[in-house]
Amino acid sequence: MRIGLVRRDFRLYGGAERFTARFIEALRAHGDQVTLITRRWERLPPDVAVARVPVVSGSGVLRALSFALFAAQKARELSLDLVHSFDRIFQQDLYRAGEGVHREWLARRRAALPRMTTLTDSLLPFHRLILALERQIFQRGGARLIMANSEQVAREIARHYAPLSAPVKIVRNGVDLERFHPRARTTLGPQTRTTLGLGRDDVVLLFLGSGFTRKGLAFLLHALGRLPVQDRPSLLVVGKGRAEPYLALARRLGLNGGVRFVGVVADPLPFYAVADAFVLPSLYDPSSNACLEAMAAGLPVVTTRANGASELIEDGREGWVVDNPQDTEALAERLSQLGDVTARLEMGRRARDRVEAYPWDRHLREVLALYASLTPR
């Protein structure tokens, strides 16, 4: 099958980008011809055709609008059997709502962030454009089929945009169970701890994600500040974002040198290997790939109900799920329980067992079944 995959930017530093790369490799192994429709790219998988989308320079709204228009046009020009978009464009066969529902994100911003931060959200051209693209996709025939990666996202689409012009199917993200494996704690963990200057017995939490506001880093710092000084674990922050405001917050909270910003990494595996637990108190997350990778690596996960990946976690079994990301007292209470080594290791074992139900081949089979339901165009 000739498949066009639409991804505005293809870079291998984020969970969504790594997911796309893995998906391309899986399709090619299946025997499909893949063309990546994108505006810019780095480090493509081998033998993948690229169709470059011209984008108007200028403001963010102009870039987003021109990509949505020209990517759809480029897809029409190519001789494809199916167009599968990971980004919001005007027309596609299958739209994967991997970024969730923008209307829901704006609502959660208003509820959680200072009023001055969100006061003009409804007036900003960029937000208005994204909402218009969502209406086009969900209500006006912009997609023949919509794929959600969690029950949370499927509910949000129905709540904000019913009646829908296309059916919504839930296909959970797949995880590379062979690569992200508990054995990395033995093969990579000790050396990584030495490199980072961490002690063998130090309790280390990992926060991994780009977009620190959306991923709830401030909530995590406040929760750590609630813990007794002698019980505070070390925190590694991996991902793309401005570190300075959070370092200043850490200093105000008395966290001192206990928080370290690593930045963007090409390979997150050594950081899963060095961590004792993974914490992502998301303000909004359709379904975090990093949570699934951490579970596969045998780590207990602490997250929130605002993260679709929490649907795979039973509170107190594979980790902890906090109802409200702003409830830093509840988050601190969960973090305090990670000091119990026996309980922590047992949670990590259960997390691995739970996520083994979602290997990459299952994800690929379910997506290919959706493709079959859509052909011929």
C-alpha cells in the first residue's frame, strides 16, 4: 500500500517523534511504501521518501495555516492509497488525535493557570485556527476516520464536537518491549549513575517530556518542596523547555541541588535505567508515550487522571494516579511512598506486566485494520 504520513516536523528528540519513526519502520517492515509529508526533518529512517511542504514564513499562525493547506494539497498531488496525518490539516483519510483535543487543553489551562496567563486565549489567532481545524476534522468531513490513543481523548472529541462527521476508534500506542526492558537497570544504570554523579543508594525520580507547563513540572517541584528535607529524592528533568523559571522555583522551594535539568536527549533509555520511579503530573496529556516506556522499563509511574496513559495504571498497583494535578499535597503523599524499596520494585514489576499487553505489533495490526476499512479511497 502507498501511504502518506503527515508530520509537520520530524525530529527524534520527543516522544511523538520517536513514535512516528518507529511507526514508519513498522510499516516498511510490513511491505508498505511510505512517503513522509513534512516541512522539515532530521535523521530519517533509511529509504523513506519525503515530500516537502512549503510553509509561509512569519507568525506561528501563518506557518500553521499554510502547512494545513499545503500538506493537504501535497497529499492530493501524490499517487497514494491513503493519507494518515499526525497533525491537523484540512483533509486526510485517517487523523490520529495524538495531541488530544485543543478545546479541552484550553479549558484545563483556564482552570489551572493564572488568569492573566489565559485571559486572551480565546482571542489569539493561533488558538482560533487550531479550533477551526478541529471543527473541520471532527464535524465537517476533514477526515474519514479518527484515531484516539486513549478513552479520555475519545470522550473529549465526542463531548466537544458531537455530532461527529467520522467514527472514532481507540488504538493505544505501542511500546518497544525489547528495547525498553528492566534489564537496562543492570546494563546501563550503574554507569549512568556514575556519569551523573549519583550515589548507588540515591532515590532518583525521572521527569521526561517536552512542554514543561503542560507536563506539570511546577506541580512536581511544589510537591517535592512539601517533603521533609531528609526524604527528598533527586529529580532528573529530561526534555525540551526553558529551565530557568523552574530552577528559580526550585531555589525558592529550598530544593537546592536536588533538581537537575538534562535537556533534550536522543536516547532516553539510560535515564529510565538510572531512575527508581517515573513522575509526570500532567495538566493535559492524551496518552504519554514516556509513561508506557517507563512502565516497560520496570518503573512505577506517578501521573494524573489528565493523562490518558493513567487508564493503564491502577492506583497503588503499577504506580499512583492523582486525581487533580494541582493537588500537590496528594502528589507529595504518593511520592513519599516511593521510599519503600520493596513496594517500589513490586510496582515496577506490575507496571512491566501491564504494558506487555501493548507491544508494537499489536498497535500495527490495529492500525492496518483501520487502513483496510478505508480502502479503496
